[in-house]
Amino acid sequence: MVNGFALLVLIGFGVGITVLLKRSIFTQYRSDLLSLAAEGKDGERANALKVLRSLRARTLVAVAAMASGGAAALVLHVAFPASAGLPLAAAPAGMWVLAALVFAGWRLPHEFANPPTESSLSVSAELTPRSTGMFGPAWGIVMPAVLLGASILGLVVAGLLSGTDERGRFRNLTYMSTGGAVLDDNRVVTQVQLGVGSVSPFPGWYYGIPILALLLLGAGLSLWALNANARRPRIRGLRLLPFDDGVRTNAGYVISTGFSAMLCFQIAPLMFFAAAALRSSGMDPGYVVGQVLDENSMPSMMLDPVLGALALAMAVVALLLLVVGAVLLVRLLGWMGATLRPLRLPATAAAIA
């Protein structure tokens, strides 16, 4: 009953991710920040370029931080083979924590030393309060929250199901095994023996606790960065309001898309490991009392249909998450690439008074 419910939940989760991928992720529009910066007057355009330079520098530092985190995870994996792949298992979350630290701690400029222009002296106030998810995709809060909640639930359940390996680390899946039988002199099965089996690797507490800590830290830093992005003071200058919104939207998409992509790449490998362990635990020789066994033959292994279906569903959802993560990664590179273009204003900018 429990396995059947888990199967239905996995199917519903996969359908929901597919619908979101089709309706929302593919329909993203990026504003041309250079064109928006050119809308201002001379001093305003200079201030806008300073913002773009800071945004570009922040993007490069965030990319460098993620690359450093991935390289460090690989080095630790090679240097400590006894860690059983823990550095690589936690690498996506660790890489995002480093990037989120950059996004949360690096504030874009909004006040400048050059004298304000006439338009920037005009005082205006917005009547609509700016919320954390205001700048960015419509799914920028919901999708990461769902993926994070599913990750936490899955890691907790896997931890509760896990058992210890030979070194006392909770990275095995323990299960009841019927792999033994008592035979009489005529090789007739008289009793099926129950025992405890174990299979690894499995995302138990050994992997789950460090990954949970990194996921929660990454989520907190992402929310902090999104909140700071929304509540950052406006750049003074009425002509720069669309540019200011464009910069905030770019930052919101980068943070939300990056966090969502990380969650996909973090969950998928763990689901593959769990699916393989579940399938192995469902394999049984199928001894039956009264069965006659030949001396030179062994009973064929049988797969529990419910565990087999659950393992297959988990593998399919994990593959779907990898596809969604790849699409999000391409979108993330596009949003980041928009800040790395040469800072040359359009030719029409010189004609703006």
C-alpha cells in the first residue's frame, strides 16, 4: 500500500514537472540591458554602465566560485577514496552555496558620485510594494520550493530506511530477504528462511545529512539574495526605471533558475542510486514450500512487481529531472551571458540628449 502510494506520488510529480517545463521554462524573454541603459541622458547612461560592470563582475565571480567548488569536490573525492563518493554526491549543493554567497553579499550600486541630472532630481514613489519573487520567473519561488520540499522528504525517508555498512556509515538499504530455504533429503523445500539483506550505495544519513545542510543553507542564501534584489533602492533617474527593472529581472532569473537547476542535478543522481538499491532489494529467488530443486540448478530470481515499478518510476523521474536541469542550465547560461556582452551602447545613444 505504501509503495503504491509512493508510485502515484512520483507519477504526479513527474507530470507536474513536465507541464511546468512546457508552459513556463520555454517561454522566457530577456530584455536588452544595453538598449535600456541607452534610454537615459549622459550622466544616467554612465551610471547604468557602472551597474552593468558590477553585474558582469558579480556574474564572473559567481561562475568562478561554482567552478572552484566543483574542482574542490573532485580533488577531495580523489584524495579521500574512503569517503565513498560523498564530495561528489554533495557537489551540486556545495557549488550553489558558493554562488549564492556571491549573489547575497555583492550589492549592485544605486548611488553615484556624479551630479544628478534634471530627471533624477524628480522625486517619485511606488505604490506597489516589491516582494521577494516580484522580479524573476513566475515559477521562481514555487518550483524551487517544491523541489526543495521533495528533496528534504526523500532524504529523510531514505535516511530512515538506511542501515550501516561495514564501517558503521548509514549508506546501505536494509530489507527482509527470503533468499534461503531448508531442503529435505529429496531436495524438497520444507521451509523458507527469512533474513536481513543489505545493498549499497543508498542515499542514507551518511549522504543525506551533509546534503540537507547544504540545501537549507543554499535556500536561505537564495531567498536572501532575491529579497535584497527586490528591495535594493532604485537608481535615480526616471529614464532608467525600465533599465532598473531589467537588471532586477536578470538577477531574479539567474538566482531562481540557478537554484532550480542545482536541485535537479542534486536530486537526480540520488534517485538513480535509490532506484537501483530498491530494485536489488526486490530480487528474490522465489522459494516455495514443496518446490523440488535439482542438484545442478538454482531457482530463477524474481522481481517484486511493486518494488520493480517503484524503482522504474524513480529512474524515469530522475531522468526527467536531468532533462529539466539541462534546460534550466541552458537558460541560466543565457541570462548570465546577457551580462557578459561588450558594454557598447547602441549608436542611437549618442543622439539622445
